[in-house]
Amino acid sequence: MTKKNQTLGEFIIENQTSFQYSTGELSKLINAIRLAAKVVNHEVSKAGLVDILGAAGDTNIQGEDQQKLDVLANEKFIQALTNREIVCGIASEEEDEFISINSNDKNHQNKYVVLIDPLDGSSNIDVNVSVGTIFSIYRRVTPIGTPVQLEDFLQPGRNQVAAGYIIYGTSTMIVYSTGDGVNGFTLNPAIGSYYLSNPDIKIPEDGKIYSVNEGHYVHFHQGVKDYIKYCQKEEGDRPYTSRYIGSLASDFHRNMIKGGIYMYPKSSKQEEGKLRLLYECNPMAFLAEQAGGKASDGYMPILDIQPKELHQRVPFFCGSKNMVDKVEEFIQKAN
Ligand code: AHG
Ligand code: MN
Ligand code: MN
Ligand code: MN
């Protein structure tokens, strides 16, 4: 039962027993994420006042220049999860390899792994535009009591037990699902609690917003170019509106509430696309499906892709079901 204005703490306790594997471990894990999000939120909101803007001076495994806040958010989330000894492993966009957590007293007794994009929308940090965090949770597939292995992280998105994101925006929100619909909570900064503000979110089946970095248009493949032209054509309820922030979490959130499609296609410059399957696409695809929407790589559901490596990239089309159906139709026709 979801009650508007319930706090996230109350919601977690109330819904704990409805979760099929519930032992309280997943609830503790979500609790740790919401606490880390408060810390990161506090840091993000100070950006500009203290010396945490700009490049950190290193390049991550993705080949991107790490921003100071990328590094800080990564540290805070890893700390929150390891200190509480509630997961057996973590994989992060900012870490080359997965981290195996061997809590001394528990000896690999925890059953969940977390995959995380600690700070999404890095390029927006310096200009005070919304950034976010995206997370994804799986049950390990290797035996409890042994160190985690790569295969615990390389599971199809369909196996996720929970996923969500946090937006550090006009207000701070956490939106997540444990496989029983999607709920959104807004932080009241005066009190320090998140309140249920968006119960049981559903993506409208049709939308009027398309979100894509059109600067890459000339490098897109024909099917995607054709779909963009379709969005712009004056016919029926078109042309659609174009909205692109450049922060996946925020772009996804807007489209989920209002109806729309988010696209990060592959191109002649980025043959695999840009977004990371494990840290970005799978969690968003899980939320999209839970909210009645759809996520595809142009040919198949994102959630059915068998990952081959931690930092794998995939083309991504996600949002209102009928819009994703349409772009798939254009892509497959152009082949
Ligand atoms: P991150 O900041 O975690 O590396 O993710 C950036 C991603 C995503 O948030 C965003 O939608 C996309 O990259 C923007 O890419 P372009 O600047 O190429 O449009
Ligand atoms: Mn990055
Ligand atoms: Mn990201
Ligand atoms: Mn990131």
C-alpha cells in the first residue's frame, strides 16, 4: 500500500514483507543508498562555493576525464555500502574492476551486488544543471560464502531485484523499484527526510517529447535519422518537442512523467553507442518496464541482453512504449 507523504523510511518498512526474498537485507541496502545520496546531495549543493568543481586530473576506464564530483560521489557510495557490510560486491562506472567485499565477521555472507553510476551527467556539474546517481541491484549467482565473481555482475537486466536513480535537481528525488511498480520520493531538506511524492509512476503510452543529442545527427545510421525526421514532421500530433539535458537520469525522469523517448543511438563515431549497459541502460530499462514503458537497443529489449563485460556500451532507446515501437520499426526497416 502506498500512501502519499509517507516517508521513504516508513515505505521501506511497510513494503519489506511484500518483497519475495525479503530478509531485510534489501531494505537495509536501499537505506544505505538513500543515506549516501544525502551526503552527495549536500556536496553537490555546495559546488561552486568549495573547490569541488572541475576535472580531477584522471581518466576513467571509459576514457572520460573524471570530474572531482565523479570521484567524490564514487567514494561516498562505496563507503556507505562497504561500511555497512550489506553487499558482497560493487561495480562502478568509475572503477576499472569490480570490488569484492569480504566483511570479516560475515565472510561473504551477503547476497546482493550493486552496480552504480555514482554521478550521472558529469558535463553538467560546472554549470549548475541537474546531475544524478543511477543504481542497480542483483542477487549474486555464485555461492554465498565465497568471493564474488565477474559472473555475479554480468547478469541480464531481467534479473535485477531493484534499480533506481537519484536526481540532485531543483529538488532532490529518489525514484526506485523493487519489481512492484515505481515510486518517487522527494527530499525535504529542512527535515532531511524523503517523502513519497510520486506513487506508482506510469509512463504514458504515447508521448510528444524526443530527447537525443542531435549534434551527432550526421553520424547516426539511416533508421535513426528517419525517425528524427518523423518526429519533426507536421502531421497528426507532430512535430514533437525536443528536450535534451545531457543527464540521463533527468532526461529519463522528465520523459517518464510527461511521456517521451530518450535515445542514445550508435553512430559512425561511437559504434557501440555511449551509454553503459550495466550502470545506465539496465537500471533505466527496469524502471521503464516497471512503469509500463519500453527500452530497446533498436532490435531487442535491453533487459534481455547478456552482458559480456563490465563497461559494455549499447545503443539505447527508452520511454513511452509506442514511441520505442516506432523507432524500432524505422531502425529495422532501414537495414
Ligand atoms: P556520465 O556523466 O555518468 O559519464 O554519463 C553521461 C551520459 C548521460 O548522462 C548523458 O545522457 C549522456 O552521457 C550525454 O552524452 P552527450 O554529451 O554525448 O550527449
Ligand atoms: Mn562518466
Ligand atoms: Mn551516466
Ligand atoms: Mn557517471
